[in-house]
Amino acid sequence: MKTKARLLILFLSVSGVCVFWREVSQYVLPQEQRSCACDRCLFENDTLAIERLRKFPQPFLSSNYSLPEEDFKWWRVIQRGGGNISEYRQKMSRVFQLIPDNSPLEASIPGRCRTCAVVGNSRNLLKSHYGPFIDFQDYVIRINRGRSKGFESDVGNRTTHHVMYLESASQIDNTTRPVLFTFKMRDLEWITSVLSTQPSGKKSLFNKDLAMVLNPAFMRNIHQVWLQKKGAYASTGFMALALALHICDEVHVFGFGADSDGNWSHYWEKVPNKKVKTGPHPGKVEYEMIEELASHQVLKFYTGW
Ligand code: C5P
């Protein structure tokens, strides 16, 4: 009898605990495991709402990465740079003797929402007053000759990442990450020479310890999959935007859009260059793609003033 009573008490206690836990758990545990703390997390379930856009595994190069031959072939002709793959690998390994190996992309963290501002160079930024909101984001990505001085209220003044290539490079802050784009073999030599021939006392263009180099296979993926092979290849701005979707959980896009003559005029230029249009890049397709991504709430697009 005593044993039966004990068993009954034990049974009732266990049932009680189970019922209590079932009731309480719906308040203390999340209904579904979120990959980040934003309203919406990019690449959750590995899609960007647009089926063909999948997360690219390695947007940046690293010393032990071997560029596939077909990606090299695509890259070699975009600016008719020539060269062969063994030459490429040799030059790239010299680059990695000078810059650190990038750690793999940080995965999303359930309790965090990493936000990016991607700032293109369009004149539509003028009088926008976006500056404080741009500076408020965790990462602020600027592109080519994009600058802050004199335009702070419209474009902000923080820069955490600066995208550049040989012809667009300018002096950047020691704490800003240089994100180096290469389009031809000479660009690899440029990186090596910038970093190895600094006469003592002269400030380097960028901090080599923070440098990252974009993977040509990622560039090809953006052109062929995201932009469906339109134009010769994607603009630096569009690739920077795609990159932001890989390093942040929430992406805010500013400063994209041609002027009324269809030119990619810049906010710092008084007289826009009327002949420039959008160069070899599919400007209209890129703009429509940004609008489409915004309509799917993949990113937030600010079209300026
Ligand atoms: O012209 P630039 O290459 O310096 O500008 C950086 C990027 O900003 C471009 O690659 C393009 O994607 C974007 N841009 C734009 N509309 C402009 C100027 C630039 O969409 N009027």
C-alpha cells in the first residue's frame, strides 16, 4: 500500500511537472529557432525569396582557395586582361604573402541583427539627409571614389568597408576595411606593389591587415545568376550590394540610380559627364533587380531626393 501511494505521488508529480512545462515553455522558448534577431533574416532556409539567388559559399578569396578554371576563363575576358591560370595563382599567392587570410564569413547569430548600409555614388543622395541613418548601421560600405567630406548630412561620415580597384583607389582610413575588386591580372600586381613598395614614412593607401579580395567566382555568379548575363558584368556597386547581403542580416541601400539622362552621375560632381551612361554594366537591369529585392523585403531601398 505504501509503495502504491509513493508510486501514485511520483506519477502525479511527474505529470504535474510536464503540464506545467508545456504551459510555460510556449512563453519562455521561441516558437521557431530564428537565425538572427532582425524582423527578417536573409538566407533563412537558404533562399533570398527569389529562388535562383542562393548564398554563395566563398565571396572572398583565401590563400588555400583554388579558383576553378571556368571561373578564371570568365574573369580573364571581362576586361580583356589575358594571362593563364597558373600565372593567376602565382600572383594571387604573392598577394596572400602580404595580406592576412580572411576568416570565413561570420554566420548569423540568433540574438543579433547585423545591419549594413550600402552607399552608391548617385546624385540622388544630394539633399536626402540620409547621413545620420547611414551612420547608424553596423557596417557602412562605400564604393570607389565615394567620399564624405562636405556631404556628411546626405551620405554620413562613417566607413567600415571601402570597395575599390586599381583605377578607383584612393587613400582610406587605417580602420576601414579595403575590399579589393580585381578585374585583370594587372590588378593583382597593383595590390602587391601598393603593399610592398611603400617608401618609409609614406602612408599606405589602405591598411593591409584589414584587406579582403573579392572572389572572381562570386563576380561571375552575380553576373550570370543574379543578372542573368545582362551587360558585360555587374557594376562594383551592385556587387557591393550582393556582398552586403552575405555579411549582414539586414541591408539598407542608398545612392543607386541614374540621372534623368541615364548617366551614372556622382553626388560630388557639379557637371555630370553626359557621355558616361552606365558603362559596360546593365544599369537598368541592376536598378530593376534592386527594386525587385526591395519588393520581396530582402533589402530596403532608399531612392533619394
Ligand atoms: O560610378 P561609381 O562606380 O563610382 O559608383 C559606384 C556604384 O554606385 C556604381 O558601380 C553603381 O552601382 C552605383 N551608381 C548608381 N547610380 C549613379 C552612380 C553610381 O547606381 N548615378
